Amino acid sequence: MILYIAEKPSLGRAIADGLPKPHKKGDGFIEDAQGNCVSWCVGHLLEQAEPDVYNPEFKSWKFEHLPIVPEKWQLKPKAATRSQLTVLKKLVKQADTLVNAGDPDREGQLLVDEVIAYLGVTGDKLQQTQRLLISDLNPQAVKRALSQLRSNREFVPLSTSALARSRADWLYGMNMTRAYTIQGKKVGYQGVLSVGRVQTPLLGLIVRRDEEIANFQSKPFYEVLAHLVTDKDQAFTAKWQPSEACLPYMDEEGRVLAKGLAQNVVRRITDKPAKVTQLSTKDKQQNPPLPYSLSALQIDAAKRFGMSAKDVLDTCQSLYERHKLITYPRSDSRYLPTEQHALASGVLAAIMGGAPELVAHAEAPNPRLKSKAWDDKKVDAHHAIIPTEKQPNLAGLSQRERQLYLHIARQYLAQFYPAYCYSETAVEVTIEGGLFKTKAKQDKSLGWKQLFAREENERKDASSAASFAQGDKEAEEGEYVGQLPPLTLGQVLHCHQGELVEKQTQPPKAFTDATLLSAMTGINRYVTDPEIRKILKETDGLGTEATRAGIIELLFKRGFIQRQGKSIVATEVGKGLINSLPLSATTPDMTALWEASLNGICHKEISYQGFMQPLLGTLNNLIENAGAQLPSALNGLKGQGFKRAATKKSGYRKAGARGAAGGKKAGTGAKKGNASNSAAASSTSTTAKPTAPRRRTSKVPAQA
């Protein structure tokens, strides 16, 4: 008997639909006509044991217990889903072959692996376990996936990486949360001070932005425009480019701060001859915007529709699981496997059949075209979010479902249109020794941009949304003038008027849903160390596609951030926490180093132990620092409803460990010696002896 273990019931039912009929439904499983079974987890069926399982003394939060580091990691069944684990235990014992059908990412890999290992699967049965990767729940796509099973052993590094991150987040979140909560009480703060590897640097980003805004002092700066005319009275405008001699009067962003200097330029150029000293016209093209990853979609939907990251994720899950209209949504990829191009005709037919308005003002898409989105080298466990071959019934969707489906579908359609072509003319004009520049572009062929046309009453909104989707930064910044008259190199012009434009420096804007997500995906922009910046640029950023929405919601729930209109700002408690923590805990640098190591595990470049050993040393130092000083920034602040959670058995986990990375996946354990070389790395005995209270130990857990 083959047993397929899915991550959740909806995926299990989709797999069963692709197996021979008739089916027989059992309690927690479905049996096909050949006697094979599909069963499922309900998210994580197992969770990290509480510290007091290791030692009853750990039930009380005492600083002398820290850091708590399990000698042998233990998992325990979740009470709410224990019955499903019992179902799987029976089926796993009966099965000849197991198939891991977790979601196509490293956390989905681990979620099923940990159950397989926890249930004691070893030997040939473990070695012969297979992997099913599904990103489209429609029957035709599921059948294709069922015919392309791979060995689960190929994904051991993926599982081990998820295991290492899970344990590390548990260690860091639980110990740091306890340490600062205990210290907070000493200054009168009675709530739980949740600290996590990802949530805290994100909070730090918001706090520092708020402080920058509060401390900002606006200053005037000056620009000079030259209003030029040709001998045929054709007018255009060029902007002054200050020379190096002006540097003492400029800020670091190249803005002139001395009004007298700008006024002098205006006087010098008014009613003076000018000459075209540089002139170039180049034909350029812009390829279609890539299909969406989850973060890219969340950012775009926040700008276009005002949707939060969680709203987008929840809506996408509905489109994926309930309606089966899009592929797996928790994707960090914007690329597609080459073989998927063969399905393009079917997908395009489904889109145009159910949403013809997307191509109403455009030429028909060409399914033979292949954009840069199809690139096997850039596709890992999952690909970009795209529509499925199922024709949508837009009338049967909610407003948000309809908005997101159309957004995803249009981005996919764009892959089947030629590049947008235009000519760009750059002009440099010299007036009285001063340099002035302007630039213009002219459309030659709209290509994929045809798809971003809107009805007249939506045109303004569509323009900004299309501009964002297209990455047309120059257009957003107003770098282009409307048009230029015919010009020739060396042509003499007349500057009939110099104009002084006074502007004020603006403070950075408070974060919104869109800009906060953008900051998380491009967190390298907020790091000064070039090596750390490089690492972050090459990794997922802060958090992952699957966790970012949860991390942001977590900070709201814990009272660390709040909304002011569309802005997201820190509360007094959030500010107090950040100003009480060491800088290393509030910046993304540590996350960058972790992610580099975790990626190294995925690619077999680093071992589990090689990741954990330095981490434990860092944790020891952080706990010592926490004990050496009181969090005075929290003086006078009251808890935000977490006092009760602190007294619960699971309070530390809810407030700290599970939320350390803000993900849906909880921590896991592993069998001795298998963490770096076996898919069984995700399980461990639950009968380990309690560890004694310990302090400042940097020993790596014996049972990895």
C-alpha cells in the first residue's frame, strides 16, 4: 500500500482526485480503487515540548535557568490534532511505501518528515520514501505531479535547514523572551516582552523610522530651471547640474542648500545664449514584468487595493485551495520551469474565457512567445504564482478574490506580449559655462503595456499601479519631460528665463503595508556592513514568503505596533523594548548570517552542528548582557495584555519561541546523529530525561 501524507486536508483531497476511482472515505484518510491511501496532517501535528518538560523547575521563569538548551530535543503531539496523528500512526505501519506530500517549500518538507520520523520509520522504508511536489490543485496538474515522484532523500538538506531554523528560533525566542520579561518586571513592566530573530529586527526598523521622522528638521534646497527656445520658438526646459565647485554648498544627496548660489545661476543664464553640447537618441526596450512571488503580489496589492499582507495571503489561499484558480501561493520565486510553457495555451484560454476584459483593449497574446520568466536555473521547490488551466467564474468570487485573480492573470498574460519599445533622447545644454540636462522618451511599440490600459475613470489609478508593476522608476521620479523639439548637436538656443525653484527636504515617510513588505524583501538597503548587505541581497531578506504576513500581524497583536491611517508606527511599548535591547538583537545582521548558514545547509555546504555551535555561543553572550543591565526604557510602561499569557504553560511559546520567526511552522526535534544526513532529522524520542538547570553553557545538544 502506498500512503500519501499531505500537509493539510485540502491538499489530501486534491491528491485523491488524481488517483484511481472509486474512492472509500475513512476517518482521516481516503482509499483509492487500488488500495492506496491518502491522509494528511492539519498543519503541524507535533510541537516543541515546553521547557518544563525537560525540567519541572523551568515552569517558573527565573533568570538563573537561562539559557535553557535541551540535551535531547523532544516533540509532543498537539492536543487538538492528536486523533489525526493516531490515524497516521496506523496507516504508516500498514504502508509499504510512503510519499511526503507536504507543501513545496522547506517548511512543508519538514512538517511531514517530522511525523514520519516521530512515528519510528527507519531502514528501507525510510530510504524508499518518495516526494510529491504539487503547486496546482487541479486534477490534471495533480496527475502530472503524481507521475513525477522523486526520492525524498533528495530533500534531506531542505528538511535539515528547516529543522535548524526551527530549533534556533525556539532557542533564541524562548530564552530572550524570558530574559527580558524577567528584567522588565524589575522596572515595573508586567507584560511579556516577546523577542524574536525576525520580529524584533522588523520592530527595530519601524522604531528607527519613527525616530528619524520625529527628529527630522526640514531644510530648504534649491534647483534652477532654464526655459529654452529654439529659433522656431519651440520651447522646452532643462535642469541645472551643479559642478564640483558647488560641493561645499550641497548636501550628501547632491541638493544645493545655498540660495545665493542658485540665485546667482538664475541671474547669469537669464536672456543668454545656450548651446546643445551633447545629444543622443537611443532605442530601448523593457521586457514584461515577471510573474508574482507572494511578496511582490502583497506589495502591489497593498499599493493598488490597500490590502494588508495577511489579507493577500488569506485571499490567495482561498483562490488556491477552494477555487483552484492559482498555483501554490507561498512562493518566493518569480520564475517558471521551462516545461510549464507547454501548458501556456490552456492557461491563456482559461484566462480569456473567464476574464476577457483583461485583453479587451489589447492584441491577443501569443502563446509561442517565451519571456525571461521561463528559467529552470531560477526555479527551486516552487515557481511563480500563476493562474491554473481552470476557467474562472468571476461572478462567484469575492471582490478581493476577483481583484487578486485578475492581477495575477494580467501579470501572466504579459509574458506573451513583446517588449515595450521606445526611443530615449538625452540632451545636455551649456549656458554661460553651466551644464543643464533634460530627457524625453517616445513610445514606439507598447507591447505588453497594452494590458495595463484602463477605462477612463480608472486611468489615474491604473497609471500608478502599472508604473509600480513595470518598475518604471524614471517615470515615477519625473525624470522625463513630455517631449522635445527637433534638436541638433551644436544648435544655438536662447535661455529667455532662469527660474529658481525652492523646495523643502522631506522626512522619510512612515511605513505602510506596502513599504514595510518592500523593506522586508529588500532589507539589505538598511544595512551598512557591505558583507552583511551582500548576504541579505542573496537571501530571502527578513522573514520568508510564508511568514512575513504573520510576523507583521504578530507585532500588532502584541501591542508593539499600531495603525495611524495607512501608516504603521511603533507604540510606546514597542519603542521601549527596542531601546532596551542590544543593537544586535534589533538589526537584521544576525538574521543575514543565519540565513547564509541555513542556505549553506540546503546546499550541503555547512552541517547542522556548524550552524548551531556559534549560535549557542552568541545566545550565551546575549543572555549575559540581558542580566547585566535593566531595561530602563520601559520604566513607567504597562503591559499590553500579556500578563495572563506569562502564567500559562504555553505562554512563553506563544509569546516568544513560535513567533521568533513569525512563521506558521513550530519547532521540531531530531534523532541522534541524523540531523545533518537524514530526513529523520525532524524527530526525537519524547522520553528523554529532564535536563538539570544550567547557565551560560555553549555545549551543542548531544542529540542533534
